[in-house]
Amino acid sequence: MSNIESPQTITITRPDDWHLHLRDGAAMASVLPHSARQFARAIVMPNLKPPVTTTAMASAYRDRILAALPADMQRAANRFEPLMTLYLTDNTEPDEIRRAMDTGFIHAVKLYPAGATTNSDAGVTDLAKCYKTLEVMQELGMPFLVHGEVTDQDIDLFDREAVFIERVMRPLRRDMPELKIVFEHITTKDAAQYVAEADGPIAATITAHHLLYNRNEIFKGGIRPHYYCLPVLKREEHRLALMTAATSGDERFFLGTDSAPHAIGAKETACGCAGCYTALHAMEMYAEAFDRAGALDKLEAFASFYGPDFYDLPRNEGTVTLKRESWTLPATVALGESALVPLNGGEQINWKML
Ligand code: NCD
Ligand code: ZN
């Protein structure tokens, strides 16, 4: 940590979010300032409708994000930079990767197994169909961001990440040992252990909600849809393994919120969408988790160093300060014409980003 004023306050290098959903249009304009206040940069997920499958689409999406940034977040000192990604399909051509790499603003390609999560219908049906494209990514050093769950309905929902490791991750890494891979939003001890022990260029992002909560949270006193995300929260033993990984000082594990805005009506309904909205208070949540583990001294590297190091980007300049101070998170915030309920909406938060 660069500076500890007192145990009540921590100051760290400006952090980045290595996994974020911003959506588009008016919804994006509503949520963007929340992330831009907390983070200097974010890897922006491409699962729009339609998905961001080409360099041209990513370029136009980036322009819309930059145009929606409040003026003070466009200025040099606290400028927010969206790091764009492409959505891999069965038909993504190797040349699309070359074009993307040439832009300098597309930093990764995302794998959504078809049907795995929100807006994944156009995702990959069989990774074998993408091998030529993946070979070019391996050659150029373009990171491959993996939603690591099998989609087979006969595999128990809670086992889909562990089964993915055996069925997809191991064969892929055997075939492409130099491909840079981020195992996104890991949720199990199996994934944490796999990444910690693997040889070669692999890392993992960990969300704040998977560090703070286990699956009981979804069912506490009734069904609580705002705690439902994919991959779903797991048992306590898995949460503990994620905490150990995040606070271990291992550079393979870094911050990715997976903050995923959905309108209230799409969450509080008979068949609610997956996604937790944490962009308002993500750093406070991470500070809470690291504080509980007595590991605040490990927060800066996890939030601000290991991500850019993996992506071959410079670490940020400037700092942010988090203070131990109680405040109440808004119960709802605007989402375009609608509204969303943030995770912990209306509840007391113990840390405050100044
Ligand atoms: C994400 C979304 O809503 O776009 N939902 C989620 O539960 N995390 C998609 C994803 O990252 O799986
Ligand atoms: Zn996500």
C-alpha cells in the first residue's frame, strides 16, 4: 500500500474494473458515472443486443460511452477510459482479431458459451469452431476472457464452473498454452486452485459480492433476486477460497466487479435476470471484504496493480482514499427511464470512498 494515514483510512493507487457491464443508450448514461467515479478504466463487456462482434461495432460503442461521460470525467486528472472487448461467435474471423488489435482500444475477446448468461444466445456453441481465431489471438497476445460455465442443463447449476474446468479449460490450455486467458468472475475453490496452480498466462477476476456472500444470501428470509447473478453464489467453503486467493498477494487474481444493471422489473419478477449491481460502491465492498480478513494491505495490488500488469497496460497515476465511515446506500438509482436496485440498496455501508 502506498500510504496508510491511519487504520481508519486507506489510500491506494486509482483502481480499475476488469469486468463491467455498461449496457447502452440511456441506461448506460445512468450507470456510467458510478463506475467512472470509482475506477480509472474498465473492461467493458460486449453482451449488448445485438452483441459487439466487430471492431466497427466496438469503435462506435466506445464513442457512445465517451460521449456519455460527464464533463469532469473527460478531463485528464480523473478521466475514465473504457477498454473495449469483442464478443466471440462461432463465425468470428481471424482478420477481425487483427483489426481489433490494430485499434489499440480493443483489449480482449470474450467467450460466452451459448446460453450461459444474459444476452449469450449468439455465443459460442463449440470452441473447436473458433480455433483458427484463437490461434491468432495467441500469436498477437490478445487476452481471451472466459465465462467459465458449461451450459448443459443436466449439469447441476452449482457445478457448472467446476465441470467447465475439466471439459473446456484444460483442453483449451493444452492446445493453446500461450493464449492469455482470464477466467472471469470465478466462484469456486476449484477455479481458484486451478488458476493458482496453472502454468502460463492465466489469471482470474473476482467480484466483491462473491467475496462477501455465499449462496445462503439469496434465500435469507425469502427469495432475494438482487443476490442472483451468474455464476451463482456458492457455498461458504468456496467464498473462503476466493477470499484466500484475493488476499494472497498472487498476481493472478485481480478485481472485476461484474456489476450488471437490470431494471427493477426485470429482477423482481417470476423469472428474474441474473446480475448484481455494485458499481455504486464496489470499492467499499472490496474494502469491507479485505478489512474483515485483516488484509487491507493487499487491496492495492489486487485492485490497481495486477490487472494492468496482466493486460500490459501502465498502472494508473493518482490515488483514491477509502475511509471507515457509515453511510446509507440509495435504495434505488435511475436506469434510463426506469430504475434499478443496487446490491445492498438502502443498507448501511461501513467504508466510504472520498
Ligand atoms: C451479466 C449481465 O447481466 O450481463 N449477468 C451476471 O449475472 N453476471 C452477464 C454475465 O457476466 O454473466
Ligand atoms: Zn459479466
